Amino acid sequence: MALHIYDTLSRKKQLFKPIDKNVKMFVCGPTVYDSTHIGHAKTYISSDVMARWIRYHGYDLTMLINITDVDDKIIKRAADENTKPIDIARKYEAQFKHCMVRIGITNVDRYERAHDHIKEIKNQVIRLLENGSAYITETGIYYDINMFKDYGKLSGQNPEELSRHRIEPDRTKRSPHDFSIWKRTPKGSDPSWAFDADIRIGEGITAERLMGEGSEQVAKASDGLISISMYGRPGWHIEDTAIAEKYLGVQYDIHGGGLDLIFPHHECEIAQMESVSGKRPMVRYWVHTGLLTVDGKKMSKSLKNFTTVDSLLKLYTGETLRMTFINAHYRSPIDFSMKTMDQSKAQLDRLYGSLETLRSAKELDMDDMEKEISAALKEFEESMDDDFNTPGAIKAIFEIAASINRRAPLGISRSSKERAERAIMDIAGVLGILTGEGRDLKLTEAQKALIEERNMARKSGDYKTSDRIRDQLASQGIAIDDTKDGQKARKI
């Protein structure tokens, strides 16, 4: 097997050659100011499947997701709710992690908060000043993109083209494209930290290079030093690079995130890290998940199609949501709808049904199902090695299921039974499905009676009573599916 990954930077599939046996993977985490939505779920499910496949290849893997808990959006939300920013951040961080468990994200080794890494962030800011990549103004400290000739290489745009994008305005910046790495705030602002540092000048780094407009308010140059003293908080981009450097180093294997993060976020990360380290590339493989729409429209609260993971999990299982997203390649856009969720649920039901058929099939002394299993496993491995092609993997698992359904009436040998189930569960283990979620259901006698009453109501055409009982059971966490084989109960 030889894994190939599409790298956004080179714009082609590359043979996977990690730096060493311990693969290091960073995935941009959420800004915890609101509920976790399905766009988050798409990215983290895709990343989880990648991690599972890399481990399937026999590699050790360290996967890190950062938590952006210092951000203007959090501060605004806290002001709107008359509470502290840290309380908003912890509330939505807890909700995010709960959602990750519910949707089967099992491969994250570390969740790391910006709040806990202010020391590392300050250290990167200081080094960027020391090598002349940043400068000071009265409003904070900025990265100077003119000092990084490769700025724009990930997005494929030059600075003139980048000006079309939304850039934070600030009259003190030398270029409108420069970005904040430390934002000055009034003392006592929540959150804020003291930034006190002595920056040694010389070796081509002059006071004029580092001191921008109004910088004398927060910094003084004397005796080969620039002494800085200001309160503030970190910029968004540098939170990620400081955390990544601490746990993964200045060069690592994979960086993941949504397609919308390429510019400016990932572009700025590259500039910062490669300027700090002097080493290139920062990352060997940039992987970006395709964009998500809901019923053909961009997801937003104003359009009333903002779909949270919590709300969806009241109606479907976590593995149904996983199935919905892995039905498409991670780089492909997805138009999400309840119809796609229902289709995914039906797929899972068919797979569970095939497993039940396999286990109950009578045993023959011999059969030739081994060849079909081997062919399906080969298709699965080749698909996953081709840039994590999950639709190909799903096709392979359904080919095994089809063989089971076709052969079961005649009988299947014990060895083929064991190998078919092992093959299905191996594929499912990589995809994160067939976990049995919602299948282990213990009904009370009262619930069984309600289900039977509903069955009789349906047979007599009393659909009003049938619907009432269905809603009553749903309030107890039980869904009733009407199938060709009768009513089937499952957990919600």
C-alpha cells in the first residue's frame, strides 16, 4: 500500500512520506463562541478518518486540535450576554467536545487552548520582532508581509489580488495586508495580558525597522534595545503557530482545516512559522475540506438554516452524520439536507441487516466467497490510499454486503462468515461506522405495549393515534421505523 495525499500547496497528489514514524497532524479547531455546527463536524470527521487510515498503515500519530478561546467574537458574545469571555469560551468548548464524542471523533490526542499558551505566543512575537519580520505601532504588533516573499503561495494569489479580501483596517499599519500578532488593549481589559520585552537591535535590524507609527507610546529605543510595555491579547493566527510549535515542532506532516481557512489564516500561519524557524516547508501536506451548503444555500442564522450538531443528534445517531459526510470525498463540496441524512440512515440499516443475515446464515462445508472478500478489501485499501477516497471504501463494504445477501439463502462457510465480518468491521473501523449506536435498546413493558398499540392503529388506518404514540415514544428517546418487515425501535 502506498498512500497519496492531495497537497493544497503543490496542487497535486503526493506520495506520503512523513518526517519520521510518528506522524504529526494539526487541525484548526473552533472559535468557541457559539454552538458546534455541521460545518465543524464535516472537517473533524474527515480528519478523524484520515487519522484512522494513517494508523491503519501502522504509523504512530499525534493529532492536535487547538481551541481558539481568545477572540473578538467571544468578547462580543460575552458583552451581549453580560458575562465573562472565559465563561462563554468554556461553555462552548465543553459543548464542542461533547459533540466530538457523539460523532465518534476518537483520534485527537490533544485539545489545546490559546488561553493556556500565552507564554509561547509572546515568545513567537518576540522572535518575529528580533528577526525584523514584525513591527510595533500604537495599536499593537504587526507581521510585515513584505518581509516574506512567498506570502500568497498557498492561496495562489499575490498581495494585490489579496486586497479584495476582508482585511482588518488600521491606519497605523505599513500595508493594509499586514496582520496583527499582538493587539494592544487598555489595562484591565478582559482578557488581556502584560507584554513586556526587550528586543535587541543590530545585525541589520534597526530601530526604524521595528518602530512604526505611534510606537513611542508603548516602546522606547536605547542602548541597542527596544523596550516594549503594553497590555493586550494575541492575534488569531499566532495562537495556532505557537501551539503547533510547542507540541509538533516548527515542521510537521499534516495541517488540516476547512477550505475557507486557506486565506488569510493558513497563509499567515506559514509566514509566521517559516519566519520564526527559517525552515521550509512548515507543513508537508496541506489538506482542506470542501465547503458545505444547506439545501443549496450558505449556512447562516439569517437564512434560518444554521444547523447545530446538538440539534441534529436529537433526530439521528452520530454515525448517521458520519455516513452523510463520508459518502462524499473530503475535498468535495456537500449540500446537506435531511434527505441526505435519511439516505445515510438507510445505508447503515442495510449494512446492519447484512451483518445480521451473515450471523444467522446456515453454515456450509465450503464456498468461494473468499475471492469476493479479497477483491473488496483490495478496492477498499486502494481507495483509501488514493487521497482518503471514502466513497470508494463505502462501495467496497457494500460489495461484501451484497455477496452476503446473495449467498446467505444457500449458506456460507464458517471461515467465510468470520472473514466477511472481520472485513466489514475493518472497513467500518476506518470509517467510524457500525459502532452499534442506537442498536442496543431495552424497552420497558409499557413501551412495548405502546409499540404494539401503534402497530394495531396503523393496521386499522388510525394514523392520528399512530402519530401520537410515535411522538410519545420519541419524547422518551425512542424512534420507530416502519419497514417492510414491520416496526423497528431504535434509540434516538
